[in-house]
Amino acid sequence: MSDAGVAEARRRLAAMRGSLEGLRQHQARLEAVCRQAQDREAKLKTQLEELLTEAEKVKPRREDIESLFYSDQGVWSANAKAASSLPKALRPLQASVLLPSYQRSGAFLCSESPLAAFLPDFASAEECAQLIELGFRTCRRHNEDAQEMQRTGEASAEVLRGVATASLEVSRLSGADKMLMLEMQQRVASLTGIPIHGQEINPFLKFDQPAQGGHVPGDDLSIGLHLDVNGGFPHCVCSIILYLNEVESGGRTVFPCAETPNAHGEEEACSRALGEVLAGAGHTHTSHSAVAEALGEQAAELVRRASGRLAGLRVVPRRGAALCFFTLRPEGAEGCESFGPDPASWHGGAAVAGRLGKWTLQVFKEVPISHRCGGPAEEARYIESLRQRVLQAATSIAATD
């Protein structure tokens, strides 16, 4: 090969070496970008896992609620057998007088003090299913691995209770959820005679997990008892608890001071006296620190009686059934000079025993602003008119018998 050929070959070799070096540098840059992308992906996966873990902590899981499953029709059903025991009827209630769309039989007054009515099938199985589905999507768990509230006067409770709740601002819901909640609110408004208005407490869904610690004898009220004016709502005149499913055991709504057909004389009188002392002192929850300081023994005794089997009204959860009770009553020498909490309306939800949890929708009705403007006397007269409306629905059916 001539000298010129050798020089050309060397030039080409040098050029190829330069190109190869450029390719190696480019490869190195690509590998660096790839490593950065892999590191970023790993960080994102870690963040996603943390978010999913956190989400599992704050939302009830389907496996937590073994009592419910989908049937072939897609309707929630209860594994638990329907509770056979209902509150003893004081007298039948012609609920259709209050709520024309309610054409079912079986509604009744279960107490006049507090004024309380029980309405089976207030909501259909499909509506209960939809509300439970809404609860799965909106309820947030709190007080996990800790008792909801400590029993007054005791160092610790016997069981731990987990609760998940969702305060429902209906105007912010959409689609079928909004339509369902508007229907529930309107149904409650017709039943109570109190129109929907903007000054009311939001309705809320609640899931009570089965108590940790095994079987709970009697009705465990470790969360204490309260009046529904608790939390700064002095105009909350009545409440509706809609039971969305049934449970194996426990979960009853307990009114230890109620006058019922099952009254036990001295025992009931003692419970009522305790309720009057606590309410008269302005207390609205037996677990408040102020109660422990002033009337701790009385509060603890009332909770003990509620947790036992001493008289009172005890309502077993039944799917679709509604319990409507009045928290406020007129007061004064003339009957309607003022108003205040009914001491007979102290109540609490007992712990759910066994494997199953309890779902409820709770709606609170407050006196409209238009009936507060005239002062306590006007509000008291309005409250009395609402109570008489319910009593007359019970009287009317009795008169036709």
C-alpha cells in the first residue's frame, strides 16, 4: 500500500475511534438518565405505597364488615339473623298521618318520656344498600386502636371501639348520592313536621366496628351517654336514627331514663333522678371532664345502669327501621314559657359484640330560625306543636280501634 493509502486508512480509523468515543459518551448520558428515571420511579412507588397504606387506615374495609355481602341482585343483605326483639309498643302509631308516603303497618310509640316512635321499613333494602355504599366511599375512621371515649370515673374501659363517620353536606354530593340523601331528608322532614332549612346539623353516616376484646355482657356503654344538644346545638329538637343493617349481638340504642311499658318502679325512678340531676346542672355528656369533677359518681352510676339491664328503652338495630325521638320539651309553670333538654332522652349506642359492625344514618332536626325570633316562649310552643302532632297520630289510631 502506498504512503497515501496508509495515511487515508489511519485517518479513517481515527474518525471511527472518535465516533465510537462519541457513542460511548452518549450511552453514558442515556444510562445516567435511565438511572435517574429508575430512582424517580422507585420514589414514586414508595410514596404511592405510603398513600395506599394511609388510605387503608382511614377508610373502613369491606372485610371489616363481614355481616354484609352482595346477593345475585346486587342488594346488600345481612348474614346476621333479623333481631326478633323489638321495643315494647306503648301504642300503635298511624305514621301515614305524619308521612303520607309511609303506607306500612307496624309503627308504634315506644315511649312518651322521651317521646319516641319506632317505624319499621322507613327505608327500603335498596336504599340501605346505597347508603352503606356511600359510607364506604366517605366514612373516615378515627380513634383506631383506642377506645372512643372512656367510661366516666373509671381508669380504663373493658373493650376498645372503632368508629368511622362521614358528615354529609348534601349540596356537595352528586348524582344518585345526592338524590338519595335529598329523599331521606324530605322523608324525615315530613315525618317530623320540620322543613329542611339551612341552619341544621349535617346528617351523618356512622359505622361502629365490632368491639375488640370478645363478648360484651349486657349493653356496654363505654362511650358514655349524651343528650343530642351536646356539642353546642341547643335547638336540636328531635333526632332520627336509621338502622342500615342488623348485627349478631349488642349495638342497641339505650335510653336508661325512659318511661316504658317495661318500667321497674324504683329502678326507673332512680335512673330518671340521675338524668335530671345531670341535665339540670347543664351537662350534656357523661364523659365530659366537667362532669367528672362535679357529678362523676352520678354520671358513672347512670352509665352503669344503662350498661346493665335496669329498665329503660333499648332499641335493637333492624335494617330499614327508624327511631325518632325528641330531645327538647317545653318547660315552665304555664307549660310553654321556655324549653330545655328532656332528661329522659339521655342515650348512647352500646358496643357491637361478635364479628359484625353496625351502620346507621343519623339526621338531626333543629327548630327553624323563623320560630326562634319570638324568644323562648315562641320556640317552646313550636316544640309542643311538633310533639302533639306525633301524639295525635298515635291517638287517632287508638280511637279507631
